Amino acid sequence: MKIKAVEEHWHDKFIDYLEEQEGMDYQLPQHSIDKAYELLPDYMVGAVIRYFNNHLPPGDFLTAVFSNDLMEAVGRADDINKRYLPEYIMWLYNYAPGRPNGWGSPEAVKAWLMHEEETV
């Protein structure tokens, strides 16, 4: 129970920090962020949020996940993230911006990082 309270405290602190930043472009609604904290490893959620909200590179593992490259994702994952791969896919499918907005293919990721819209 105490761990949950600490997680909620840091989640709230992180959201406050994001809201204080000037020029932030919010794509993720609050329920998507909440679900990310519920489904994904806590230490990865910040990178997911920064990627979708600010178009910042997420690192090799998440780039592979967002690119729909399972082999690369497994090769880049630490032991914890290997166990969470189904949850990443569930979160993307249900809570991330609709495809191709930043995920689903290497081209979608590249376009997202360059702030371009990919045409399907």
C-alpha cells in the first residue's frame, strides 16, 4: 500500500512538471497517461509521454516497439521490458494516438520525430 502512495506521488509530480513546461504540445489525454502508469513499468512511462507529447526520441527499445519491430524490441529490452511487451502493445492499440501518429512502422516513428504527418 505504501508503494502505491509513493508511485501516485511521483506520478502527480511528473504531471505537474509537464504542465509547467512552456510550449508543450499535448497529444496524450490524461486517461492515456494514467493507463501508461497502470500498464507499463514506471521507469519507462516518462519516455513514452515525452515521445508522444514532445516528439523526443525514446531510446532504442521504445523506438523498436513503436516501429512494430518485435525482433529488435526483444533484442533491446531489459528483463523487465521483455515481460511487458504485451502491455506496450495493448497500451499503443488502446491509448496512444491513432496510427500512424508516431507508431506502427519505422516511417511513422521517423515522421513523428520530425513533426511530420505520414500519409497512409
